[in-house]
Amino acid sequence: MPEIELHIHRAGQEPREIVVSPELEAAEFIREYVKLSQLPEDQIWEADDKDTGRPLVAGRTLHQNGVRNGHHLYLKSRPKNVQKPEPPAVSQPAPSRSGTTSPPKWLLVVAVLLIPVAGVASYFWGRGQDQTARAALFDAKAVAAAANRRASDAEARAAQLQKQIDNGVDDHIAQINDLSTQLNQLKQDADRKQNQLKGANQAKMAQLTKNADDLRAAAARDQDQIKRLQESVTKLQNVVDRQIVIIQNLQSPTSGKQSGKEKRPPPGRPN
């Protein structure tokens, strides 16, 4: 169970706030509080719950006694063994010469009654002084306890803030890891595309190289044919030149005159 905060009251003192576990037994709680507050331990201390209207039972826990968070407990004490102070010896007056005389009985009764009253008054006066000193010490301890509670609260808030910061850092680290993964994926995709383009370019270059080789081979063949044609043309030109020479020789005057006959055209020429 979570701890609960209680308000402790004592006669003539300011209430004090403490934080305890509800599983603590009532007797142990009272004993620890008396010891912490340095109250007289030679007395029987008891506590009443104002909110329930019942006293705390020693054999039960605070929770079983119905004590809840914010309840007001009133602490009270009673002496363990009340010892009545012995009355001082009353000196008997010396008998007078005229005869034995005794004081009045009412005077003896009043004296006997005043002796315990004076002892009780002296006891309560000393107890009041002691409680005043203990109350001042308890005030200092209460202030220290409050400071400790505030420090605990501050530590809890700091731990919570640290947890939030850690969670925020973890989120940022997760985001960075996601971005790094995406970047690596993009890099791998880019490398794959580059390899594909490189392979395609290499295939295209190989095809273009082959086409160029084919074109060079075809050009070489055409060049050979042109050379052969040129040789054929040269041969034909030589033949034509020889035919022209022959024709010119045939048409010369010395060889072309014929007496009384028509000129015949040279062979191979149409009429």
C-alpha cells in the first residue's frame, strides 16, 4: 500500500505531519513516534482517531484501525505506576507543663491533604518544562522531516524529468537510426541503378563498336570494289583509246583514198 500522511495532535502543542506506512502496527507506530519525538517513555501513550472516533487498537495495523490518508490522531499519555509521595513525619509538640495538649484534628487533615497536592503540582510543573524542551526539539525534527520530504519530492521530479529526457533522447536516436536505414537503402538503390546503367552502357558501347567494325568492313569491301571498277574503267579507257587511234589511222588521206569507188565506212561503224 502507498504511504499515508497523518496529522498528530498533542495537548498544548501544534499538530505535526508525518508520513507512515498503513501496514505499520498501531503500537509500533506510537512507540516509534514517542521515540522520535523524545517523549517520556515511562508513560503509557495512546492515540485516538478523530475521523473514526475510536482509539487505536494495539494489536492491529493502522489500516485495520481504519486510519486513512489525512486523518487526525490525538496522542495522549497516562502514568504507568502512580506512586503517592509519603507524607513527611509530623513532629509532635512537647507536652506542656500544665499537661498534655494535641493540635486540632482538622489541622492534621489539611496538612495530609496538601502534601500530595504539592507533590503533584511539582511533578506537572517539571513535566511541563520537559515537554517544552521536547517540543522545541520536535519542531526542529519536523522542519528537518519537511525538508527531507521536499528534497524527496524534488528528487522524484528530477528523476521524472530525467526519464522524460531519456525517453526523448531514445526517440531521437530511433529517428536517427530510421533515417540512417533509409539513407543506406537509398544508397543501395543508387548503386544498383548505377550498375544497371553501367551494364546497359557497356552493352550499348559493345553494340556500337560492333556496328562500327561492320561499317569499316563494309567500307573496305566497297573500297575494293571501287578499286576494281577503277581498274576496269582504266582498261576500258585504254581499249577506247586504241580504237580511236585505229579509227584515226583508218580515216587518214593516204589510206582513205580509193579510185572510182565509194568510201566504205570502217568496220564496226553503222552506215
